[in-house]
Amino acid sequence: MMRLCLNGARGAGDGAVIPVSPGAMAESVAQAVAAGARDVHVHPKSPCGQDTLSPRAVAATLEALRSTASVPIGVTTGAWAETDPDRRVAQIRAWTVLPDHASVNWHEPGAEAVAEALLERGVGVEAGLWSGTDGARRFAASPLGPRVLRVLAEVTDPDPRRAPDAARALLAAIGAAHGRPVLLHGEDGGAWPVLRLAGRLGLATRVGLEDTLFLPDGQRAASNAQLVSAALSQYKWAQRSS
């Protein structure tokens, strides 16, 4: 499965190609799905372009994306969008339009309460386990582990030489915790090496302007669709060469 990570915490300062309005997000998703994306992860934005979990922004984003694509759509619940765990839970409980799934970073304060609130509302939970954190250990001990949809193994080392080893170490730390399927991905300079490793290992992965602004050859990406097309080629090549 190739997921599109649409925009992340990036904003206008990262270039005009980053979609921040619901309309721009919907257009980008439609193009990326046509290019082969089969799932979407999005960061809803406030009017000033900041990540938010507000019911109004989440509803506007999901309605816009669903008007142009019929693939599953998930949102972030990252602590940077709302630092207070209690307010994060309150916002989730106030959502009027629900995503298909939502990521919960297990190393963040309040992760268990956030995951529980999502599960209570029937939203699939994706356990975000970041390299360089104790997220994998916390998740292995979590009673909610068997109920999550999948694990998002996120390699945060941007060095393309170190990222594959960091990915292997993270996967070893996760092990077979709760028997959940794994989606593996990297960031910035590590995005393409980790994506190719996911292909060799037969794991789901993702690509998009959240994870990288550049194509494998170093050129700046013109769109999410261009990244998805390149990612599918890289993934298939890695599968064949494994």
C-alpha cells in the first residue's frame, strides 16, 4: 500500500507547492490518487496555516478530500497541533466529521488517552512509533496495542546513509508487538532510502510533501502526484532487486 502524506506540519514557507487550504488539499489528493496513492494522511490547517485539531478545520478538510477521492483518509493528532492532552481529547470528542483513521504518536504525553478517545468514536488508530524515542517500548506495554489498526514506523534520522540502519533498529525494537501490520517510512534525506527498504521488506510505506520536498534524483518535487509516481517506481525496483 502506497500512502500519500499530503502536507505535514509544513506551510507556505516551504514553498507554494504545499497544499494548506481544503481546496488545494483536495486537488492535490485527486492528482495523487490518480497517480497510484491508495490512502491519505493529512494535517488539517487553521486559516493561518498552522496544524489544528479543531472540529471545524477537520470537518472542512475531510469533506473537501472526500469530494474528490474515495480512498481512506486519516489525520494527525500530533501534540504540536494541541499541546494539552486533555484539550486534544476534548477536540477529538467534538469532531463532527470523522476520519477513517488517525495517527497517535506513542511517545507523546497523553497518547493512551488520545487513542482511547479515537477508539471510542470508531476511528482507526495508527500507532506512531518514532526512532530515537521510547514509543516502541511504551506501545509494547500498552493494553490498547491489540486494538490499533497498524503501526507507523517513522525513521526520524534525515541522513540517507544512517536512515536504513535506523529503520532496521526501529523494526527490531517493534518486533511482533501485538501482531499489528507495519507501515515504514523516513523523513527528508532518509525518505527515499527507507522507502526502498520498505519495498525490499514488502512493507507498506508512504510518500508526499510531508516527508520530502525532493525527488530521488535531488530535483525539487512539483507535486504530491509526482512524488507518488516516483515512489511507486522506486518501490517496485526495490522489490525486484530484493
